[in-house]
Amino acid sequence: MAGWAGQDTRSAMHELSLALGLIGQLLALAEEHQARKILKVRVTIGPFSGMVTDSFSFGFDALKQENTLTRESALIIETPDPEYTCLQCGNCFTCPAGHVPGPRTFTADLPCPDCGSEHCTAKGGDELILKQLEME
Amino acid sequence: MCDVCGCQLTDTSDKRIVEVNQSLLEANDRQGDANRTHIERMGAVAINLISSPGAGKTTLLEHTIDALGSKLRIGVIEGDIETERDADRIRAKGVAAVQLTTGGACHLDAPLVHKGLHALEDQANSNGETAGGRKYDLIFIENVGNLVCPATFYLGEHKRVILVSVPEGSDKPAKYPTTFRGADLFVITKTDLLDYFDFSLDEADKEAVRIRPELEIMHLSATTGDGFTAWIDWLKKLVA
């Protein structure tokens, strides 16, 4: 798979693997759209995807230097609000401000805002998506 | 701005916005789906084993081969950063094994497992199995020892099994929730050591289920055989 990180020994950290995979996707899309360079790269990284966004940016900024097509690409990371489902009452809600979101945030310390149950589970949030490109 | 002279009269800029909406894991996941087809064509069910280094993945496999090796055709793909040691341990049990060395990478990905599957198929063919027919019942993919990175990469497996050993501590599900969210079965290993470590089975189970309510859980010791039958029965049911 062109550009995929599988056989590249630089993929020691999984964020770096994914950054390397993204560069491969960008090169293929630039060719498909006959672009000279890619200016903006908009990605969505789910709050429970297990990705450290700083490591991902760091990897991307290092790897993008290797291609003229990506050298000027600015990476814009969007992180959707973490969502949860209460297993007791079925209520869906987002993590209140001031709390550190995590798949097991809603425990005894922070129960369901509706019914008070501490049996809440993370809803989705594992997405890693290349949303949109700006190219010329 | 004009590209030729820099004047502002003509706008030759051809900036474009392209909506992509592709998964960052698309290439991996596509290969994962192809792996799944390949595994099923060989007649097998595949299990992705994930744990920290030293949780007992290879030991569990050795005992599993002892218990099932005469009834089922088992193949093993071993993922490690370096060395053939784990594959050698499996081969010593008389079972087909392929060692994948990642050369530094902290996880297996689908393209690497694709190679492993072909190598496993070649071994079955050279053992006189008819090409194109059923070659394995059960394929284990032992991931690189790491409780974080392997969780992100779908390899084409049917079931994902997470192992945590008693010496590691019962806080592992709470500390590595992403890994547990994607699991089908959680196995607590080395339960013969429970008397010597401050490990609460109850805490580990409760945290794991909190993260993934439909998770199956087992407690076992490969050394003493305690709880081992449940694991073997689970595997038998998978291939039935």
C-alpha cells in the first residue's frame, strides 16, 4: 500500500505510523486532483481514539518536510466533544466542562447528570478521519 | 495574484477545497478486510492476542496447543520487535508458526499480517495440504507486547483477546481503557500468583465491564490449569 507505514521502521510510535499513513493518503489525493501543493489538512480525531494529538502533529510536521507537495501543509485537528450513554436510563450526554474526559469518566465521582447512575459508557469517539483538504 | 508578474489584476490562484472523509486507517482497514477473507478461505477463525510484554501470551499458546493441537489445525503468527524466539517456542510444539519482526514498530498492522498469512499458507501447502482447501481451524496472531498501540490496528481477526497478568496490577483496565473498548474477551492470567500480589479480580472485572459492558471475562493460570478449561471451551465454540 503506497505510503502506508507498515514496512517503515520509523513507525515505532503508533501516532507516527498514522502520520506516515496520512502523508501517503495526501500524496495519492494530490495526484488524483492534480494539485501542486496541499495547504490545509483537516482531520477529526475522536476523544477515545487512543491518539495523542500532540504526538500526531509532531510526527506529521517532521514527515511533511520530505515532499514538496506536503511541505507547506498545515494540519488542523478537530476533536469532537466526548459523548456518553447512561446504561441505566439511556440518556446521552457530553462531558461537562472542567472534567477530564475518558471512556470511564462517569463513575461514582461523576454520575449520569439525569438519573445519577455511575454505569455510563463512552459513545463512539474512536474516529480518525481525514475530513477535508485545501490544495492548489 | 498573477504567477508570472505578481500583479493583482488576474486571480490565477486555483485553490480548491476537497471533501475527503476518509478514515486515517483506511489502507490498514482495507487490508484487514482482505486478511479476513484470506483467513476464512483457509477455513480458519483468527484471534488477535494483545497484552503487555510478559503477560503470558506465548505460554498460554503453548498450553493451548497441548490441549487442542491434536484436534485442531492451529497456526500462529508471532509479532515481535526482534528475534524468532516466540516462533521457535511454538514450532517446538509441532505447530506452524511465522515470526513477524517489526524492526522497532510497537504494533502489528494489517499489511504485515497479510505477509504472515501467506507464509502460514505456504507452510500448510508444503505439509501436503491441498492448495485452495481448508488449511487451518484456528489462527492466533500474537501482537507485539504493548497494551496501547495494537488497539488501533484491525488485522482481520474475528476476536480480540486482551491479557493482563496478576503481577501487572488490577488497575490495567482503568489505565488502558481504549484497548479494552475494542476487546471481545479479557483474560486475567497467572492467577496462581494472586496470594503474592495485591491484585483485586473484582476491581479488574468491574473496571473492564464499565468500559465495555458486553466484554467476556476469564481468570486462569496456565501453569496450574486453574480456569483453563473455560478458555479451551471458548475456543472450541469459536471453531465449531
